[in-house]
Amino acid sequence: MAGSEDERADRPVPPDASRGPPADPCPVALYVLFGRPGAGKTTLATSLAASLLRHHMNTGVYELDDQIPDWMRHNFAAGVYPTAGERAEFAAGACAFLDRELVSLASQRGRGAAAPVGIVSFSFVNDDLRDFFRMRFPSARWFLVDTDVETAGRRIRARSGHFYKIVDGASCGGNGSGGEGKKTKGVDKNAESLSGSDRLPSSEWNFAPVKFPHVRLDGMAPVDENVTKIVECILKEI
């Protein structure tokens, strides 16, 4: 659950971190795989990239977990969730990283070749993180990897050395809507998400309902089946 002030890493937050530079036209076709930790995003992203390469598409995969700083990883492992300000700081840095990578990927496009494809993999648990990225990359297509809480939790527990130790207590269901249930490890399944607050309650661990257009993928389905769905979508758009 969210810890007290003295349990958190002492980390100043720049007052303007939530602003970041204005949104720019994305130089590549960008697709976002999101869902609760343990949903299977990384596995799906790896298989999707391999499939796109077989279609002769220049593809970049960007695991935004890699951009999480060590101090935040330490807090996650201790069950301490980042504040809204800390999330804004992370989002600004992750967007700047992605901007640079996508420009580099676009520069590799050959004459007459299809547009490069960028694949972003990240949980995007909270509305504020989703809103930040959607503002910066408005043309991105979002795919929700929808996996039930029990399966996601089992996968998290099976991971070796992963920093994310707490799994949310609300199932995102078919449309990312929260579900009800008993409390587990500092998570109140019935608590309403308060992502706008600065000091986060335990409900911030919950995967927030998805309120914008997206494509739902069954996280329990075979990986190849979901890859096929995404590739078909990409081929129609490029």
C-alpha cells in the first residue's frame, strides 16, 4: 500500500514536469500495448515485432519500464506508489525518450518503404499517465491486453527479480472497468481511483477503467492470435 512520507525516497519534483513540450506529429505509425502488470504485454510486443519484420516492416519496440528510475523501482518493490507529481516527471522523461527514438526510427525509412512501426509496451495503470501520452502522441493506436487479476498476479509472482510486486485488485473486464472484491495486500477493490490527488491512496495500484477508444485483446488467448489481430489492423492502416 502507499507508504508514509518518510517511507518514500526523497525525490524533488520539478514544478513544470507535467507540462513537457507540446505534442508533435508522430513520425512513425505508433501502437501502444497496455494493461495491468502481468498481462503479457512484453511477450506480445516481442512476437508482434517478429511478425512485422516478416512483413518487411522496420519496427522498433520500446519497453517504458526500462525508463523507470532506480529510486522509483525501489519504492515499487517496497509497496510505495509514486505521487501524481512523480508520475508526471516520469511521463515527461519517457515521452522525451520516445520522441528521440521515433525520430531515429523514422530516419531509417528507405525510399518507397512502408512507414516504420513503433510499438510501446507499458502498463499505463493511471488515467493521468494515459492522458499525458495521448496528448503527446495523439495518432497512436491503443491495444488493451486484458488479463484477469488472478492470472496477472500469478505471472508477477513467477517473475525473477522484477521490481513490481503488487498487483491491483480490480479486474479491468472487457472494457477496462474496475470490479469488486475483497481487500488484498493493501489494495481496496471497492475504492474509487483518485489519480488526481498528489498523495496516493492504496487504490492507485488499481488498473483504472479505460475511457478512450481502444482495441481490446484477450490476454488469455494464444499470443499468435493477438499478434494476428494487431498485424491485420496495422496492414490496413499503413
